[in-house]
Amino acid sequence: MSTLLATERTATPYRWRWRVLGVVLLAGVMDLLDSTVMNVAAPSVRAGIGGSEATLQWLAAGYTLAFGVLLVVGGRLGDRWGRRRLFVIGATGFTLASAACAAAPNPSVLIAARVAQGAFGALMIPQGFGVLTAVFGEQERGRAFSLFGPVMGLAGIGGPILAGGLIALDPGGLDWRLIFLVNLPLGALTVFGAVRWMPAGPGDPGIRIDPVGVALVTVGSALLVYPLIQGREAGWPWWSFALLAAGVPAFGLLGHRQRTGPSPILAPSLLGKRAFVGGLVVAVVFFTGLGGLLLVLSLRLQLDLGHSALQAAVALSPVAAGIMLGSLAAPRLTRRLGRSILHVGLGVEVLGLLGIAGVAVFHAPQLDSAPPMLVAGLGLGLLFGPLIQAVLATADPGEVGSASGSLNAVQQLATALGTAIAGTLYFGLDGGTAGLVAGVLVAIAACLVSALVVPIIPRSQTKEGDR
């Protein structure tokens, strides 16, 4: 059986399906590592090659912004040109961009390479889910996808700690550059595995991509993120407000293009579904508020409290541990609580955030920050899965790719915007306790607004047996 189409037409299991799963998981680990390690490594990067406070924000936001923008069409490109082909292109480009990051002589080159990483990651990641759906039958598919939670959870915990450890040990005097060089063998293994074991498919020449829609997403997102990061450093000149204002009509034009364009980037039928729209609104608000929290916490630990990169990574690990534990508990709780699991997750998140702020305000011993960080992570873990389920449950079979791509894109773009907002507040208040508390308050406000929006989502979208 040599092609995806052949696999989809027959009930015979694809021979190398578990190896394909390993390749896709490895790609996901690479993406997760590079989207999180900069929260810990950014101060070391700045100390090594210089840069402004805005550089610290761009090192994280540049990756997520590019990833989110191209993720809108990444899956569709795979449908058009073949999933394995786009996966190999994405993995190869990601690996080469990682090498460029490691060799960057100055902040500008590093930020550009980070943007390239995000762009190629957006070509790579969506193809993996499509390939897995094709090579696994219905009976095995749930088992295969269930491995993502634990593996990504471990990567979320181990990635920042690995980055901090490599920076602390500094083998060969490479300092922060080694965190990118790690991707070279991982990327080579990913490309080899994809070429060797992934089934090839020709794609569908009938699929069309709307370049105008993609351009509007790119321009609109950049008009919001760029002035928020650069405007504070420049003293908030007139152009920063002009660019922010211009972002509104850009997204307005995108909405018009969605309704009138010949090949909209989002299936128009999805916009008529209450649960889908409500879920996207919750995702936008929540991830905008929480997007920059880990960056602010890391800056607080390293710039204000003098922690090393390794110490900061260990201090932040309870958040990742909480996410993993919450993700494991979420499916069972969702079956019992239905839509209410979203309110439970938001409530747990607020409790954790209040605890983090309390530790900072009352100057408690640093060890005391671990419990509230764990609680905050639990809240995140309880929210991720049910929110995704609520959004994707509305999609018909022909809409799943569009719904999944748009949800992931919204998450990444909102995270980039959140990083810009949180970093701007933090540095605008000269860091310290005030900067951290400001970031936490933004996150709490996002949780409260999200809680008000959750009732838009019908209960039947998150609880089995309600239909």
C-alpha cells in the first residue's frame, strides 16, 4: 500500500502506521520545544548577542506569529500538494532554520530565523494529523491520538529544563546556541522517517488557496503585534496608534473576503454555527490573556530575582506538570460535567493566578510559588481538551480540517498578541512585582471574560449523551 488514498480506501491497516506515529510525535516535540524554550532562554540570548527589551518579546512572538498565520493554510496546502511532501518540506525547513538560529550573529538575524522556524513549523504540523487519520483505522485512532497528551506534556516539562541545563553547563562554549543545535539530529531523523515510512499521496489539484485571504490574515496580525512590541520602546509615537487602528479594517476586509471570495480560507458554513463561533471567541480571549504569562514569569525569575536559566526552568516546571495532569483528568470530567468543565477550568486557573500574584506581592519564599503554579497549570490542562472538543464537535467531516486549522491558528495568533501585551506591560512598569502582577491581572481578566462567553457554547457540544 503506497499512498494515502490507497490507505483510506481499504480497511487493511497500514504496515508502518506506528512508525509514522513516532515521526509525527517527534515533529510535535520539536515544535513544542522551540515554542517554549525561549521563555527560559531569552535573557541568556540577550546577554550573549545584545538586543533591546523588545528583542525578548520578538524571540517568542515572532515564532508564534508566523506559525499562526501560515497554520491557517498549512493543512490546505497539504491537501493540495500532498501531505508527505509538505511534511518533509516543513521538517527540512524547520531544521535549516534551527541551524540559522544557532549561527545568528545578531538579534535581527535570530528573530528572522525564528520567524522562518514558525513558518516551516506551520507547514509541518498540520500534515501529521492528516496522515495519522489516514493510516489508522477508527478502532486504533483514539489509542494513537491519546499518546499526544503524555508525550507533549513531558516535552513541555523537559524542554525548558533541558534548555536551562544546556545553558548552565555551556558545553563547548556554545551557551544558548546549543538549544537550537539539538534540533539538527531530531530534524534529520524526522525527515528520514517521513521519507522512509510515510505513505505518499498526490494531493488534490482541485483545491484552491486564497492568497488575498492569507495576506489579510498576515497584515492584520502584524498590525496588532508590531506596534505593541515596538511602540513602547519608541515612546508610543503616532504611528504605533495608527498601525493598531489599521488592524481593525484589515480584519474587517478578511471577514468580507470570507463571505465573497472564491476559495475562503475558512469554510463559510462554520461561521453559521453558534458553538464554533463561541469556542473561537473563548479561545481568542483566553489565549490573548494567558499568552505572555510564562514569559513574564521567566523574566521575573531571571531579571528581577537573579535566577539562572536552569533555576528558572525548574521553577516553572510545575506549570507544565499541572497541564499534563489536567489534560489526563479532563476527558473523564468532561463526560460528567459537560460544558461546565470550562467554567471549572477557568475557576481553577484564576485561583492559581491569584496565588502567583500573592506570592509576589507578599514576598513569600520562592518555594511557595510552586503550588499556585501547579494549580494554574491544572486549570490550563482542564481547559485545552474540552475547548478543542467543543469547537471541533460542530464540524461536519468536510469541515474538520478547516475548523482544526482555524482553531490552532487562533490559539497561536492570540498567544503572539498576548506575549506582546504582557511584555509591554511588564517592561512599561520597569518589571519587578508590579510588572508581574500586571501580567497576572490581564490573565485573570481574560479568564473572567471567557467565563461570560462560555454559555454561547451549547451544552450538547461538550457532554456526551445530551443530544
